[in-house]
Amino acid sequence: MGRLRRSRVHNARRDVHRAARTRVRTRDLDQIQLLDLDPKRRAELEAQPLDFEKPGLAQHYCVECAKYYETDAALTSHWRSKVHKRRCKQLKEPAYTIEESERAAGLGRAERKPPTVAAVMEDVVLAAT
């Protein structure tokens, strides 16, 4: 006969595993914005010396995506791809800073003065009437 069960019943576990793996982890957007897009650093990354351990001998590197490519044709086709254009659009947005995350969590500095006792008493009297 055939299979009695539905296939791929453990897809939730598979998806979590794929999301958590770090095998093909590239640089984060804030690292690229702060370090790699600096004109001096960008020139260094685009003109790297020969490295036999990296794909394409480290001669074809996309700075925005932080990836090496085997050939120049592969790099130029990557520049025309939707993935590269999406990454460039993400890099144009300002980086999410630590101060901004603390303000979102309510840990930032208070910019207004705390209410005085007289102001609180006024509010209580107004609410009672």
C-alpha cells in the first residue's frame, strides 16, 4: 500500500533549526554601516590580496552583502539581483542604536521634571470636583 501518514509532520522543528543555525552567518547591518562602508575600508575590501582559503581567491567581494563570489560574472549578476538591491535599501536606513533600544524599553533618561506635590494635589482636587 502507500503511506498512511502525512509527510513533513516535523516542519516546525525544522524551521526553528534553520533559523538558529549560524553556518552561513554574515556581518550584521550595523557592522557594515559603521565599519565597511567607510571609503578607506571599502577600498581595502574591494582590493584584497590573494587568499587561497576564500572563494574566488578573495578577488570578487560585495561590500554591502559581505560575501565573496567565485567569478566576476557572478558578482555582477549579484549586483543586479533583488537580494542585493534589498540589502542596499536596508543599509540606507540609520542603524538601530543602543540608546534607542533603551528608550524603547523605558530605560532612557527622563527629560521632564517629576511632578511636585502641589501639582499632584491640584490634580486630585480637580478630579474630585
